[in-house]
Amino acid sequence: MRFIFISILVLMLTTKDLNGQSKVNFLEVGLSYLQPSGSFKRNLSSGRLGVNFGYLRQLKEDKPLFWGVNLYYTSLGSASDVIQEIIDFSLVDFDFETTSHLLGFNGKLRYYPEFYIRKMEFYVEALLGYKWFYTTTNRTVSGDSETSDSQIDEGNLSLTYGLVGGIHYPIKGDHTFLNLSISYLPGLSEKYYIKNPNNQITSTTLDLFDLKKSTTDIFRYDLGITYRF
């Protein structure tokens, strides 16, 4: 993660090639709707809202080919409750919260074909990266946020790849665009936690989740803004 952000910063600071010629850069931010597919859909039956961020840089001046990175995040489910524990022979209330997360990060190549419909500009992308499935549990003494601890209960990387089709529509000059895209992101089989409404708490809110394993295919629908500079 830190390496990705440092790479984006370096790319933004080097917006001219060795000959001093300017290349186009894109910053992107938006909302995502992630729809599970295949075996993943059997464990996670409904879609999830998320956010996404991206950066792209033109490979060669006057050529419609870009490379860059993309990050996206969504929660796969969360549960919280107050659980009593015996501390020094006394019952103490603890606030527990468990959340299952999906963080995706990809490298990508984007190409703009010579095809337009009025002001709409189209593009296609190829992606390669990982989905990181991880689950965290926070435990805090009720009413005392300074006495808390957290842990990662499970964390696994799923190799992922995919294709994207998208549209840019100018909304402010030639530098700000509405960005709409659809991605298909298959992923290799990995473990992840999914909330089960039939489970009961015994000692932690993690008890409300089941550990699943499957392929991790998703469709991702994005709506956001692209800024060109």
C-alpha cells in the first residue's frame, strides 16, 4: 500500500518526459457498486457499495495509451455488540465490533480507440492485481475509548485480473469528465469472513461470521470524476 501511494506521488511530480514534452495525466475518484459472481455470489448474495481511486499517465505523447494504478474498497459486513467479561472478579462491559473488508489494488493499461458518439469518449482497460480480504475486530472498554485494542482475524490475497469498458463525458472544459465504467474482475480462490444472521455470540462478535472459501469473481460498476492535467 505505501509503495503504491509513493509511486503515484513520484509519477505526479514527473509529468514531463526526458525531452521536456508534456504527457497527459488522469486522477480519478468515484463510487463503486460491487456485484459478486459465480461461487463468490453463493456466499455473498448481495452487492456492496464502495469507493475507488485511480491515477494514470500517458505512455507516449500523442498516443492514446495510458498506464496506472487503481484502488477500491468495500465492507463485506459488520457487527457490533456489548459483551461482558470477567476482569479481576468483576464483570466489565466491552464494546466489540468486527468488520470484513475487501481492498483491491490493480495495475492497469488503458486505451482510447478512435471512436466517439457526440461528446462521449470510450476506453478499454486490462487489469492485473490483488484483492485483499481481511477481517478486523476492535475491543474497547465501554465508555473509555482510550482502553481499546484491535486485531486482524484473517487476511488473504487473491490474485485478480480483468477487463474494463468505460466512457468519459466532459462536464467542465477539456479537463474534468464524468467517468462511467464496468469491470469484470475474476479472482483466485481464497478465504474470507461473511456475516451469518443465524450465528450467536459466545465470546466475540467474530462468532457472528463464517469463514468461507471460494473464487472471488466480481462485476464492478463505477461512477465518478476524472481530472485531466
